[in-house]
Amino acid sequence: MKKYFFAACIAGFAMLVAGCSTMTPSTYAPNADNNVALKKITGTTFHIGSMIDSSQFSPNCRLMGPIEASGKRSVAQFVQDSFNDEFKFAGLYGDDASATLLKATMDHAEFSSTAGLTNGWWDLTATLVNSKNGKSLTAHNRYDFPSGFDAMTACTQTAQALTPAVQGLIKDAVTKPDFAALVAK
């Protein structure tokens, strides 16, 4: 009886330790469609200097542990850095005195790894503001993806889906007709 109790304790401890994992997506990769849209803008450089996180994002994925952006960044920091990476890739990034400074707010960031049992989604909304010219723009993206049945697979897939979800958020922003006016001086 002691032997079975000891084995059950070891198995329970192993499950407890294995259940506390942090799922981290790969780093951001610039998107070709975003690059094409951004290359249409000429005569200015810009960057997002700060992003306020008002999303009340909960990183917990089932009982597996949190979803954390690469580099131990918050989702809002990941989104800010991803926008700036897209601007750099398009040759439009500037952080000197002549560049347009944008401020941003992560209005909403939420995910599900259990939609329809084996699917998931990311829902992201961000607002960009140019306080010099008074223009603002809100971008939104809901990205659906297959997640999986078991917690480990579903949470890993959810973490990996963050990058394409952010790519879609950026695409929604940079393809809006108002984006060129937003970044203008």
C-alpha cells in the first residue's frame, strides 16, 4: 500500500511541475502585405514611442501556465515592437526629432484556446494617436486558428498564433485610408 501511495505522490508531483509552463511565441516576423501597404507612404518617418496597456489581458492558458511574448515582454510591448519592426522593414522608421511620434493604447487583448473545443482565437484592438496633428486610428483583428484538444498542444498553438494575430492587427491599421494622415506631420 505504501508503495502505491509513494508512486501516486511522485506522479502527482510530476504532473504539477509539468503543468506550470510558460508558452512563448516566436519573435515577430514582418509581413509582406504590411510592407507593401507601408511602402505607399512617402516623405515621412515615424515610430510608436509608447504603448499604454489598458487591455486587462489575462495570460493564463487553461491550467498550463501563462502565454508570454518573446523576450519576456507583455503582449502590449510585443505589439508596439512589432509595429516598429514593420516600420523599420519598410524603411519608414525614424526616432529623431524630424520623425512623427505616435502614441498607442492596447485597448483589448484576449485569447481563447477552446473555441469549438479544438479551435482558438486572438482578439486584439489598439489605438494609435499622433498628438501633433490630432489624428487617431483604431485597429482591430480577430484571428482564428486550430488549437488542439489537449492543454499542452492548445496553449502552444495559442502562443504561436500571437504573431499572425499581431500581423493582422498591423495590417488593419496600415491599410486604412486614414493611416497616411495619421503619420503625417
